[in-house]
Amino acid sequence: MIEGAVWRKWVFYNIPLILFVFILLFPFYWMIITTFRPDGELYRPWNAVNYQPFWTNNPTLDHILYLFEETSFGRWMVNTMFIAAVSTVISLFCGVLAGYALARLNFPYAGGLGTAIFVTYLVPQILLFIPLAEIIRNYRLGDTPWALILTYPTFLIPFCTWLMMGYFKAIPKELEECARIDGASRFKAMIYIILPVAVPGIMSAGIFAFTLSWNEFLYALVFLSSPEQKTVPVGVTSELIRGDVFFWGPLMAGALLGSIPVAIVYSFFVEHYVSGLTGSVKG
Amino acid sequence: MALVSIRNVNKVYDGGVHAVKNVDLEVRDKEFMVFVGPSGCGKTTTLRMVAGLESITSGDIAIGDTVVNNLPPMDRDIAMVFQNYALYPHMSVFHNMAFGLKMRKFEKAEIDKRVRDAAAILGIETLLDRKPRQLSGGQRQRVALGRAIVRHPQVFLFDEPLSNLDAKLRVQMRVELKKLHERLGTTAIYVTHDQVEAMTLGDRVVVMKDGVVQQVGEPLELYNTPANRFVAGFIGSPAMNFAEVTLSGANGKLWAEAPGLKIGVPEPLAGRVNGHSGKATMGIRPEDLHVAGPADPAELCFEVEVEVIEQLGSEILLDTRAGNSTFVASVDPMLRTKVHERLKLAINPNRLHLFDAETEAAI
């Protein structure tokens, strides 16, 4: 907090904050208003007399109904949810174990291995999807959810591993040593002491992994083709942009509904999330 | 209850650092043994080797009759208290203390009884439902102690357990630790860098430096007859005064000389000097210096200039200079003197120490 005169607080704290919040939330507002605006208003030219871009007097649910009746949006939501959940679970499981091993077990080349895992995270997806497409084809996984469930961990596991590695390193070593003197094996010490203490870190890794897979576009676009199998980002953009015609109302409705689950996940775990990323372990 | 024997133990870390060199000593049954030394002297490494948290490069460590070199920590029947307490943050005080018993599959009723007994001894019965973060530093320290004593281990290991407490609490916990040890009678190894803690707690004290044991002995033994210059300077506060002197014989008497200083070395110390080189280090503790009176023989007196006066109430510490040597003298609190004043100090002849200039061993 900034102490001192009221004007200082406004200039250095309140006004920048308000600006920031405005900039961040305006796209959401635009999404919401477009979702509920009838087509007649949406395509009204800017120099028309009754042009009012920031408000509508005739809200409508037409676009949302269109989304559910004319497209497979419901299916896309289910697909996305399933793919994101399963790949998050896989990545968390591997990431937590690998992170623990790299942070705590002093095996030869642990440092080099850690760096190698990080480097795989740096390989651009846009290069990786070509060999991955080959693999997906060979295993006949194309156009199934498993194509994504098994490819998302290629970038989620390095991410989770690194986040967890940092978090495990911040946990005092003595906690584990004390547990081992108390009679716990290394594995039990991990299960009973280290993992419960690391819950904030695991949660933030999980939320991040979930969000990344929820929003992922490229692999979903390449590996899935039939409308029934698509995820929300791909489905919305491929089915609601036809040629050069943008169906703005349903597009925005899809984007809005698609961001709701992620928003809910975040709001539930926001406290853990913050302490997980700032790496604070209270002893 | 058990003795701990450490036989020719060495520790060389992967990077080639030789942290512990040929440590060879025995902690007797029910003894409170304190390891003391500056940081990096290998005391904590030695403790961690006893605990099984570090591997032993060579040598043997036995607890009771069992050589424990290759036993994991859980099988050594020890309990350890860490400097940062290492309380499990997600567990209540009760579960923190019960964890070790649960891991060893004790029955619920027995766990409950032991935890409550330990809590009663430490005065933390009312805190059992709290989480560690709701406790003060002193309370956390007690919980950490409680977690160690519920197990009734053969040996307690303490790794600087008081150094995170404030000065007042540290003194109080020191007394409680001593009482606790008398009550339980368990063999204890205690590591600290604070020589006051070492002197007050230890039945015997091990002084270490650079991975080498310098001296093992009872606190007063270390204080009165230090084995070398390092021990002499490390034990005691304010520290012993040292002056580089030249030894020479004249008129059938041995003299220790430095600029502004000429002291007649008394017997039997003078008799032991034979064979040592002309150079030596003279050591005298501040309380063995006093302002010279008419009864003090001239050969034990020297003139100094007062540089700083530290009034402590119960005594005055005079920081003085004689030639290029400085001396701190603990003198009568009633003494009235001023900075830059010159006065004569006399030494207590029975308490003079000489150390070989090269080996630094006591003469």
C-alpha cells in the first residue's frame, strides 16, 4: 500500500488499477454484449443514427439457442472437458513424481535431465505437430479424443515438472529428514508429509495444465476432423466462420460459454493458486 | 539408553571437501555431549552421520552394540530436533507428535497416552489441537522436543535447536533442556556454535575446527586447560587475550617479552617450556588480569593504556593496549578510570597459558 496524501494514492494506485481492470475486462464485456445483441443491431453501420455499440435495448438469447440447436456445441464442451481433465491428470501424476525426483533424489545427471525436460517445453508446437501427426496416424488415433489426450502431455508434463520441481525445492529438506527419522520410508515421507505440504503447488500446476489444454488450438485443429469430435476453440472457429462470413453472435456466445468452466475452476482455487506460484511454504 | 561410539569417522563430500577428519570419540550412556565449533567445522555433518542422513565415507558409528553405518535413519532408534523445528505444517500439534508412533504402528491408546504425557512434561497440553503456524517460536520448539521424546528413543540428537529463538527465550529453554535431560536420562548429542550453550549444557564438550576434533572434555577442563590456542580462544567470553612473545632465559628465570611487555613466566609453566622455540603465544583470560597493587611482584605486572571502558554493572571490561598487544581486563566495578589513562595490570601467575608459535598446542 502506498502511504501518504490521498492524491498520491489515486495517482499511483487507484487510477492505474482501474485502467488495468478496464483493459482486461473490456473484451469480456464486448463478448457478453455481442452475445445478447440481436443481429439487426450487430450489423448496423457505425454512422447510423441509432448506433449504440456499448449497450442493447433488445437483448436476445437467439445466438445461444443457435449454438446449441444448429451446431454440436454441447458435444464440444463435453469433449473439451474430457480431454482437458484426463490429460491434466496424466500430466500431474507424471509431473509431480518427476519434479520430486529431480528436486530431491540426488541421482547422476539430475541437473542435466531437468534442463533437457525444460528444453522439450521450448520446442514450438508448430514444429512438433508434424512428427506427432505421423505418430497419431500410425497408431490410428486420428479423430479420437486420445489423439489430444496423449499429445497434450508433451507440453504439459515439462511444465508441471518444472513448476513442481521449484515447489518441492522450496519445502525445507528437514521436514522429510524428520519424517524419515520418525520412521517413514522415503515413499511414505513423500505421501504423508511432502505431498500434503505441496498441495498449493499441485493445484496451481493442475489449474495451469487444465487451462492450457482447454484453450489449446493447434493440435486440436490438426488431429480432429469430424465436427462431432471437435473441442470448443476449434469447433467455434471452424463451424461459425464460414468462408469470410463471421457469425459474430454465436461466435461470441461460444467464446463466453467456453470460458465459464475455466473461470469457475480459477475462482475456486485462487488462493491456493497464488500461494502455489509465489512458492510460500508456511512452517 | 545407549552409548554412541564414533570410530575413525571421515566424511568426504562428492565435491572433494573433507568435512570430517578422523573423528574418534565415545558418547557415554546417559551423557549430554555437546559438539561446538565455528560454522563449517563439521559438527553438524558428524551429527547427521549419526542420524543416518549423511553417508559415512570411512569409519564406524555404533549405537549401543549395533554398528549403524548402513542402517536407514528409521532403524537407528534416534530422535532429532532440527534448527528450524521441521514441524509438519499441515498437521496439528497432536498429530505432529504422534506421527513417529503411527509410523511404528503403536496402538491408538498408547499413542494418546504418550503424546499427552510428553505434552504435560513440556507444558503444551492446551496446544494439542493447534497447527504449527498458530504457535510462537518457543512453543514450536517445545512441540519439536515433544515429538522427539514421545518415541523414547535411545539417543536424542539436537541440531542447534535454540538458535532461532530470541536471546531471553534461549536462556530459558536452555535451562529446560537441562532439566529435561536430567529427568529422562537419555543419551544426547547436541550441536551448537554458541560456546555458552556448550559450557552450560554439556556433561562433556567436543570442540571441533576444520573437521578435526580439537579437544574433548568437561566444560571446566576446556576452560582451565585448553589443549591449544583455538580452544583457548573459542571457549570463554570475553575471549582470552593473546600476545605474541619471545621467550628468553636470564638470571635463572624465564621471561616472556613483547614490545611494552616483560613478564616473568612462573613455575611450573616455565619448566615445561624447554625445547620449544623462542617464539610463543601468551594467553591470559580477562578475569585473570587485575589492576596491580603493592602486593603484586613487579615481574607479573605490565603497563597499559586504557582505550575503551565497557561498564557492565557487575564488572568493568577495560580494553587496553601494551605496545602492539591488546588486553581486555575484567576489573572491579568500583574502579574509576578514564580513557587514555595509563595504569598497571598484574596477571594471576597460576592462570597464564603459553602456546607453541607453530603448532599452537598448549605448552
